[in-house]
Amino acid sequence: MLIYSIINQKGGTGKTTTAINLGAALNRRAKKVLLIDLDPQGNLSYSLGINEFQNSMAEVLLGECKISQILHSNEGLDIAPSDNSLADAELSLAVSGGQERALKTALADISDYDYVLIDCPPSLSTLTVNALLTSHKVIIPMQMEVLSIQGLDQIMNTINKVSTTFSVDLSIEGVLPVMVDQRRKLSQEVRDYILENYDLRIFDSMIRTNVKASEAPSFGRSVINYKPTSNSAVDYMRFGDEILELNA
Ligand SMILES: Nc1ncnc2c1ncn2[C@@H]1O[C@H](COP(=O)(O)OP(=O)(O)OP(=O)(O)O)[C@@H](O)[C@H]1O
Ligand SMILES: [Mg+2]
């Protein structure tokens, strides 16, 4: 079982879209996938049509129920949902202190998945630290813009800090260029800058800007299910295959 965190503290960088569609792509390759919504915005849950639930990741992190008790299923994916009650849960965890391992503890009895993908909130908060401590590897979806580079140092510092403070073996699998506009030369320049200045893989796959990707959530579906022939669906399938190759 491989656990990935999808992180970027910047908002709107395609984390949720990547978690859902990487999950859908891996599932199409016969992998068993669990998606964990670890964002109080609950976008992943909502985007897969899960709007009504009694218990969620909030109760799981507070130790009030087991993750197996909150799972929903859609498109062959298992989903552990969240909503804004996760913000209160995070506050409780932060106040009581030493709760960085709450998620890891909660996942201890989960083993029957090939891949677990954790959709993180746009911050480097207690929730993100929980996700990092639980994960083997990290995927950073990023728009190839100059301003995105600023955040990269911060992400890498956080990851290094978490690995050393808690002595866990955490690595960055790579940066995934998302919402790529191939007509713009800038994305190639940003890519080159990152490769020259950071010890990071930029995935061969990239996800093109495509209106179908932004439509799919309103139908409660992945774009791979909603419009399999669209650019973004094709791109996410390719990314899924790249992830499988890296772990082969
Ligand atoms: N390839 C794409 N083409 C077009 N629109 C996209 C693409 N990927 C994501 N989007 C849209 O961009 C917006 C932000 O994407 P998403 O919600 O996945 O980002 P996020 O990083 O999870 O945001 P947040 O930081 O708020 O959690 C959404 O409206 C989404 O539908
Ligand atoms: Mg999101």
C-alpha cells in the first residue's frame, strides 16, 4: 500500500482535481484506491457527489469512529469524506498538542488498498502535517507560473522539517504541471528554472487546461468518467500510468 499526499499550500492549484483523477486513473488500471478528503472545504467529497454523511474525517481524527465506518463509494473508488466540521476537529487537535499522528493512527487498520491519496487543504497546517506524517510520498500539483516558485521553498522546508522532526521517510515524488496552456512559452521557462535550481522531478505528464475538468465536479464525477476523451482525462490517464511505472 502506497500513501501519497497531494499538497500545495497555495489555493486552487489543482490538488483536489489531481487526487480525484489520479485515483480514477489508477482505478482504471485495476488498482484499489482510497481517497481521503483532508480539507475542511470538502471539495473532493462534493466533487464525487458525496454531500450527505453523518460521520467524516473529523470524527475519525478525534478518535470517535473508525475510518472504515465513514467510507463511501463512487466510480469504484472508496472515499473518506470531510466537511467544515474538520476545521473544528483540527483546532481541537492543535490545542491538545502532540496530535500530528492522529491520521497515521486512524489508518493503522487499513491495508487492503494499493493506493491511498490524501487531498490536503491549501495550508501547511496541523492537517497537512498529519497527512505528511502518514505518507510515503508527495505529489505537488503546480501551475507553471513565476509566482508558484515562491511557494516551492516553503513546501520543501516543511517536508524536510516533518521528516527530520518525526524521523519519517518522506520523499517528493514530483511536481505535476497543471492547467498548462501550451501556447504560452512561460511554462517552459518556469519548468527549466525549477529543474536548474531544485533537486526535484517534474513529471513527464502534464495536465492541460480543459473546461471538462472544471465541469465534471458539478456532475459528481471524475473527468475520466465524465468525458474520457477530453484532454484532461487523457492527461490524467497518462499521469496514472507514469505513477504506476515509477512504482513498478
Ligand atoms: N486541467 C484543468 N483545466 C481546467 N480547470 C481546472 C483544471 N484543473 C483544475 N481546474 C479547476 O481549477 C479550480 C481549482 O482546482 P482544484 O479545486 O482542484 O484546486 P485545489 O488546489 O484543490 O484548490 P484548494 O486549494 O482550494 O483546495 C477548480 O475550479 C477546478 O475545477
Ligand atoms: Mg482542494
